[in-house]
Amino acid sequence: MRISSSAPHSLLLAGAFIGVLSYGAFAQTAQPLPPGSPLIGRPDSEAAAKLAPVAAPPLAAAPDKLPLDKLKVPAGFHIEVYAAGMPNARSLALGDKGTVFVGSRTVDKVYAIVNKDGKREVKIIASGLYRPNGVAFKNGTLYIAELSKVSKIDKIEDNLDNPPKPTVIYDNLPKDEAHGWKFIAIGPDNKLYVPVGQPGNNVLHDKDHGQIRRINLDGSGAEVIALGVRNTVGFDWNPETKQLYFTDNGRDWLSEDVPNDELNRVTKVGEDFGAPYCYQGNIPDPEFGWGHSCSEFVPPVGLMGPHAASLGMRFYTGKMFPSSFKDQIIIARHGSWNRTKKFGGDVVVAHLNKDGTVKNLEPLVTGFLQDNKYVGRPVDVMQLKDGSMLISDDWNGAVYRVSYGKPKVAAR
């Protein structure tokens, strides 16, 4: 219908006003949050509306712009830049010849940090991949986990200057973006462990999600070894008991202070750790917890703090650090985004009781969080042969090295 130019001014204004309202309603209807969005379930309040995932800078920080002066370690420890210039540096793996492999989540590349003639060089060994977050190494072969598949590159350290393309060994993984990036590792049973997170913040998922699987190194023999896992991006095996420990991130939007992230332990195949029915071992989920008791599920061996985003973890087996670190767990906490006052953004040591539960948490590296803003975000930790520890920082695209005692050059 055409409105005459002679129509009353008030009618035109009314029509325009109704049009704006209609457009706003249409826009809201036409643009729902995508499946798995972290904002689904966000409370309708002014305070909550200010909270959203914190986007990292798109480029790696220049070496002279890294926040090394802000990072603090205990007396006797030292922290230095190990390598820089790797956008979105995430998971770490160590090659037999000392090469450090670095995955990424938001870019398409896998990096290799090479020690040569006392200097370190960063090489790109794979590109064109989709969320190649997870990396693992065994007997000359590098394994790479993308969103929905796992590949390998044989004899990678012999071909760093001209690496072959990855060969897919396992592709029976969901393609959900939410919690789709993978941390992978090879266990003492010589099997490759691959997690599959919930496809959203708090989801009553199907049989293919919320779990940890393991496969043979050729991709065969897949089996589920743990259930009720919301989103683990780090795990390792106790060097004494050989039991698998894993970090698990609690759900969002329950409150700013609960639930805590969990540190869990697998004692037998098929254990269920609660998500989405129960969190932190004692909080029934208000939506899915009806008809369930937290006593049905395996409780965590330790709590890692509210929304701390506890990610990479390794048992410390080296000899460089003080004896109190021996066989304890070093954990990177990426830091919260859905808290008014952010929490985490550090590296801590989980000291264990004799029964394998967490006795306490001790700070190892702090300072990534300054005045409620991130200047860096730790993702993964990995021990070098000399007993020092590497820490990846996806915010700055860098890797740091933590040592103890008289400063030494990292082992090649």
C-alpha cells in the first residue's frame, strides 16, 4: 500500500514507530542464537548482559610486547619467553628430538618450535586444518586432533622443512562447534585418548557427546572410557597409579560462584562424572537434575574454582623443581569470562593427598589477569627433558618457560 504524501504527519510518525517495533521484533525472531552458543541461558539482567566470551587479539604479540614483566613466580623460580609469533598457541607436545609442537584453535595451523645452534625457530608444519587444537607425539609420529577428526604425520622431526600432509586415521567424531576443539594425549596403554564435549553450555546430550574415548594408534578399536564429561581440555596419567586425571569445566549461568571446575580421576572404564545432571559433585542441575542424585556419579577429586576454565595439566615428574612438586599436578587455568570479577588466569600446582585427592592448590605463575583484564591466558603446560615447564598463551601467541634454581638454557 502506498501512503499519500498528504497523509497527516501524526499518521506517518505512528506508522514509522510501528515499523520500528515490527522490525525489532522481526530481527529478534529472525536472528536466534546459533545452536551451542555460550550465551544460551544467560540471565536477563543488566549485570549478566555485560558478560560474554573474551575474544583474543587476532595476531600474535611481538616479542617486546609480551607481558613478561607482569608474570610472577615464587622465589627461586624464573620465567622467560621460550618462543613467540604463533597466533592462538594452544596444546603442546614434545618430540623425541626436542621439537615442541603447538596446536591452535582459531587458526588453521600447527607449529613446531625447533632448537638449532642455541637459537629457537618457529616453523609451520601443517596448515589448512580446522581447529587443530590437539597434538600428541609417539615414536616419531605427530597426531593432530581437529574438530571432527584425528590425523597423523609420520617421521615428522625428519621432515620439518618439508612435512607431508596429515593422514586421517579417525573421523567418527561429531562436528559441533560448541566444545568441539580437542585435547589429545597418548596413555600408558599406548592408546590415543580423545574427548567429545557437550554440544552446548548445558545439554542433555546423546550417546556420542559428553565423554572421553580412546582408540588404537591406527584409529581402530574406539571405546568410551568415561561419561558425564562436560568439556575437558586437559588430562594426564598419574605416574604411580597410571590412573587418568582430567580437568572438566563446569556449566555456565548457574551463578557467578558455582559450579566449580572439576579435577576428576578415572579408576575404571565406564565411570560417569555427572554432567549434565550434577556438577562439582554436590550440585544437582536445576534443569536436568530432577530424578537424579549426585550420589549416582563419581565425585571430583578436587575443585578448581568457579568458571576458572581449567585446561591443560601435567603430572610433574622432573627433578629441577623442589621435591614438593614431584608427582603433583601443574594446571593452566585459562580464566573466566562469565564472572563480573574474573577468576583464574594463572598456573597452579595441585598437591595431592595419599589417596589421590587434592590437598590444596598453590600458585605457580600469576599475573595474566591485571585489573580484571587479561594480558595473557595460559592454555597448556608441558615438561621439558631438563625438568623445566613450558606454558602456552593463546592470547599472545607465545610459549613461556619456567625453571628453578640457577637459570640454564633449555634442553635441546
